[in-house]
Amino acid sequence: MNCARTDLSAKLVTLDQVADAALTGPAQARYTAYRDALIADGQDGEQVVQTLWLFLWNLSEGRSVNGVH
């Protein structure tokens, strides 16, 4: 496994831990589905992380995330 992939995995673990602590069950499911879609789409690792932080922040604050994806 290359260094960039390892770094992305570590960042995703952190994001997942924050999501688990901050989100309700339905919001966690939405976050997970969106995360998986970004990764499957082949997005750049850093872009995935930045997008997920924004998505997570919006979900945790109860904001609409329609404009994010």
C-alpha cells in the first residue's frame, strides 16, 4: 500500500470516528453512503477528505447538505 493511500485511510478513520460521535443513526448512514460514493467515484484523496469534513459539519449542525453533493 502506498503512502498516499495509507494517509487517506488514517484520515477516513478520524472522520468516521467523528461521524460516529456526532451524528444520529440516519445521518451516519447518509455520511457513510456519501463517503463510499466519493471513494468509488475515484475522487482525489485530499478532495474526498475536504468534502467529507464539510458534509459531516453540515450534517452535525442540522444544515441542509443539498448543495454539497
